[in-house]
Amino acid sequence: MFTIEHDFDATVITLIDEAEPNTRPLNEDVVILTFDDRVVVEQMNPEGDEVARIVFTLQQLTELRLALNLPEGNYRLENRSD
């Protein structure tokens, strides 16, 4: 399950872990904040005492999206000036 909220300066997507009862422990929600220049991914650590936060630039996010569909190897995106 997930929710989408539009705030003044960001869009907030929350991924809510769901599982059949007694099949596995639930993970903390993942919160994704999208801004004009970056994307922030947050999740409370399992002990519940601090938030783990990763900040992606838009270039890093583009590379991650592409990497999910490529085979093993080293890659560099070329900037095209058409």
C-alpha cells in the first residue's frame, strides 16, 4: 500500500509494508520526498530511535533507474547536446 501527498515544496510518497498475518515481521514505512533538485528516501531504523536518510541528486536517480534494467558492468551516461 502507498500514499501520495502534495505539499508546498515537495511530493511525499509513503510505502507502507503489508504482509499476511504471522508470515513475517513488518518493516518500517519508507518515505520518499521529491523536490525540484533532489529526492530523499527515509526509513526509521528497526530500533526506532533514528531515521536513516539517503539524498539522491536527479542525476543519481536517473542512473539508478537505468541501472535497474542493465546487466552487470560499468557504465557512464553521456550528456547529449543535440
